[in-house]
Amino acid sequence: MKSPGQGSGIGRAKYDLTVPPVVCFGHGRIAEVGRVAAVLGKRIWLVVGNHSFDACGGREVLLDGFRQNGLGFDEIAKSCGEPTVQQIAKAMCNIPVNQQNVVVVAVGGGATIDFGKALSALATNMKPDSEESAEEMILDRLEGVGRGIPIVNPPLPFLAVPTTAGTGAEATRNAVLSCPKRRFKKSLRSTLMVPRAVVLDPELIGSCSRDTIAASGIDCITQLIESFICRFQWAVPQALVLDAFPQAMSALPRLLENPCDSNAQSAMSHAAFISGVSLGNSGLGMAHGVAAAIGVECGAPHGLACAAMLPVALRVNQKVAKRDLAGLDQALGGKRLPAEESAQRLNDRIVELCRLAGTPTRLSEFGLRRERISWLAKHSGGNSMKGNPAQLTSVELESVLESVY
């Protein structure tokens, strides 16, 4: 696909566009979750974060909304960190038997939303009789792991309420699960898994710590950039990114200084959602491919791993994707420069943003041992890396990773 402004046109291209059918955005809209859920069912299975649900300030408003709309509710699971196969297997064995008129509502960060998405999909597609059998059934449904059994039955209706602005999980068709026992991080994926509804209340991110805002914010920006320049790019996701990217680049520094800046909250929440729509309908790249492997090897938080890898990925892709990178840079304003210089200016801007956020810049900061770089390079493949504009061999990637150790 040609870069923006080159008049590529749609021609005979084919595309699929998948987005949540209902999206409610705006401050205070957590009060409407009950109304939205009541259209989908009569009873709520609530999945919450370990701390985020209590901290976000919306708990009582949310539960009052359930009551006012005649919805019963049960808190059936609490996520703790990025979801694992074992956590989902345990939850599957403890969910209520009666699924009639159930709506799964997840309130939390990207990990909590992925937890809820996985639970809603697996609840209608497998019936385990033990945690061990549940684990095997989950493995058989993960990409590139087991027997490749697809999600064929429609999941329970799923409603996402993010309390962070970064992952875009509220807009995607997959749930990322890790398996510490087998040392991988893979996706449960189906177009059926796109949330039936999303309620985006920017005010909920006001309780996030500076570290969470930094990690999730850089994750969002990485997703916007990588989906814009990836090999599977196309017009609609790119147009959405061009709107959201400048907002995110402006809002994140303001949120880092003041998490209660309502305008910055709105801009960042919107950008995070758009990043999910864009990555889900195009793809990602090297930063996300390596970040997943760092997470497996070192237990590094995903957003921080993305932050360390984003400037590196921009350098790697600067030559082959210079027109697209220049398009993003020019959307931020400033003197118009030749494409190569503009692409370099974008990298400089990202480096400065990461410095301001205080995120890691070297792989050694995650506790990675130098002798594990080869393993890291070999295990950074998968769907994300397939989208990288510059196609790298494992040996070439290893050399890149050595340079930022």
C-alpha cells in the first residue's frame, strides 16, 4: 500500500473491518454500563482487576447501575497480572453452571479485559471436568500450540470497561494468555471474540499510578505507530491513527504530570481504543514481537517492554517505512522535512517521550542475561513480527538486540 497522500485508492483491494458494535465514550459513562448490559442479558458475571476495580472510583456507580436495571451479578473472577492458562483453567472450573442470559463484564486494565474475553469464549466452547483437563482444552485452542481447535460457538456476550488507557484490548478479537510452565505467550483468537459492547469512561484512568500511565501510554503509542506502518496496513486503520496519534502524543506528557487532567484523559482513552481497532484490523511489528518474548523470559510488563523496543524498531524500519513514518511525524506539526529527516525526527520525539516517561531503554534493565539474547531472537516471531516492514532473520534480530543490551 502506498503512503498517505500518494493517492493509492481502493482499486480491487479486499478488506475485513471488525469493531465492537456498541461503543459508549465519555466522562461519567460508567453509570450506563447497567443499561448497556441489560440489552445483552439479565445476569452479570463480573471479572475485575486485583486492585483496579476498587481504586478506579466507579465500583458503587457500576453496581448501582446493575441494580437499577434489574440485573443480578456475581464477581466470578479476579485477574492478577497478565492472564495465564492456569488462571483461566481454574476460573473455568469455578464458574456457575447456569449460563442462561449471562453477560460477562470485565472492569480493569488490558489483562483483566483479556481474562474476561477468554472466559466468555471458553465458557460456551468447552466443558472441563478438572483444572488439568481445562488446561489441555485451552492449549488446544491457542494459536500455534495445540490442535488448533477453533472457537465455533458464539461466546457469552462480553462488555469491556477499561480502567487504563493503553492496550486497546477492548477493541480486539483476541485474548493474550501466557503459560509460565511451557514458557510462551500466545493468543486465543476469533472474530467472535470482539466485545459486544465497550463503555469508555476516561475518568476511570485518573486513579492509575504514574508508572501505569507511562507503560500503558507507550503501549498505545507503539500500537498506533506499528499498525500504521506494518506490512498489512490499509486505509481505514491508517486514517484512524492519523486522527488519534497526535492526540496521544500530546496527552501522555500531560497525564504523566496530572492524571486528573480531564482533556488528556479523554484524548488518551480515545487513542487507546483506536490503537486496538487499528492493530486488530491491520497488524503490529517488531516492538510487540520482541516485547512478548521479553515478557515470557523476564516477566516484564508488556508496556515497559514495548517502550524499550519502540525506538529500536523505528530505527530498524526507518529506511523501508520512511514515507509512513514521515506521515506520522508531519501529523505532529513542525517544519516540513524530507522523508528520511522527518522519520528521524519522529524517532527523536519518541526517544524524548520515553525519557520523560522514565521507561527502560536497555534489555538488561529487565534482568535479561546476555546469553539469553539468542533465545529471545528466536522466540520473537509470531503474528506481530510478521507485520514488521523490515523482514529480519533470527541472526539479524539477534544483532539488533545485542545493540540495546
